[in-house]
Amino acid sequence: MSKKSVPRRVGDDSARAFSRSMRVSPRKLNLMAQMIRGKTAGAALAALAFSPRRIAEEVKTVLESAIANAENNHQLDVDQLIVAEAYVGKSIVMKRWSPRARGRVGHISKPFSNLTIIVREKKEAA
């Protein structure tokens, strides 16, 4: 009496990695996702390694996790991987305030984001 296995969310030639609650706004994180979308895994890692943005290191970690999932869990060839999808979602928003002049309040919102990266094996041209 075991539970039924959960069906895969991606195809047999794909692997996925997900990171939740990254401390960056979705708008800024989407710039990093756009930068790597459609590139080969090696080119995407190189682009993230030399990016000056603070969040690039965390995005690189998620990409490395997706590559490791493809290699170890799904036996895909690392040299043939491309970043098929990289998308960003909103997470929680911490709301803070700062005192301003004449008894008023300045609202500060600290957004968090979710990041999903899907790598896929390139089809060989036959």
C-alpha cells in the first residue's frame, strides 16, 4: 500500500530546478532569466559567472542544480543541454515602514521571488 508516484512535470529529455524566496524583486530577477534563456548550459554558466549583479550567484546555483538533476537523475548528456525555460514568479512581500516628516510614514516593500529553470537536451540533427 504505497502512494502512487507523482508524474513528472517535464518531459523525458528535460530536468528542472526551483528556488523559492530569493531576496530580489521579480523584475530584477527576470533580467537574469532573460539573459540565460535559450543559451547552452556552458554559455549560461559563463554569463552568470561574469555578471556584475548580486543575484547572479544564486541564479548560477539554481542552474547548476538543474544541470546536476539532468545528469544524475535523468542520465542526460551535459554537453547537449540548453536552458529551455527560465521563468520568475512573485513570492511574499515584507512590508516595512520608515518615519517621515510631520508624523507621516514612508512605506518600504521588500519583495521576494521564485525562480524555475528547465534544461533540455538538444535534439541531434539526423
